[in-house]
Amino acid sequence: MRIDLGSKVRTTDGHDAGQLKHAIWDPRGSEITQYVMTTAGLLGHDVIVSKEVLESARREGDAVVLGMTKHELDQLAHYESTSYTAPPADWTAPEVHGFPSGGYLWPVAEDEFAPVEETAPSEGISRGPKIQKGL
């Protein structure tokens, strides 16, 4: 089944659950691994939905019906924006999914952040004594 961003989502117990907001792309595996879905209602929030849940969903008209109840949907992990980033500007979205590049997010990997290296102090500026571990 084709999954479109912005698709309306319902649960098996008939609740309007929200809509698909983003696809999460794994750059190492070159595939979509999860989706971000914004939930409907007064206390709506964004949740992470696995690729498997959406691939096993069925289409009813213009809505995607997940194989879970509203209660099960409420138990899904919340989307944390600090855990994801936009793809690099020069990245081209795969045509097979039909999503625009702006519809994708990439996980932020801890190893992407190199430790900050101290640079040598400018001449004449003292940074205090250098402390070394004893033998």
C-alpha cells in the first residue's frame, strides 16, 4: 500500500487518530524505518510509528487504518524533535516513496558530534597551569 505524507489515520476502533507528518530515513540502511504521526484531539502530540505498523495498515477511502486501537496508539513513543534532523541540503529523496525531501527526517546519531578540540592559546594569554594525570 502506498503511504502518503499528510494521510489521515484512523484506529481499528474507529477513532480519527491524526495524520502522517514525516518519514524517518535511516541513511546507513537507505530506507524508511519509522514515521512521525501527529495525533488528533485537544491533547494531540506527535508519536513514532514503526514502518511495520504502517505497512500492515489498510486503506479505507482517503484514510489509513492502523491495526491498533486508540489506547494502543496512545502508548507509542512520543516524537522528540531533538533526536532528529533535516537531511543534508544536497540529499535527494528517493523517488520510489514520492515524498518531498522536506518530508524526511534523519536520526541524530551521537557519533556525528566530534569532541571539541581545544586550540592553542594565543601568545601572551595564560590559561593557567596544565593539569596532567599522575603516573
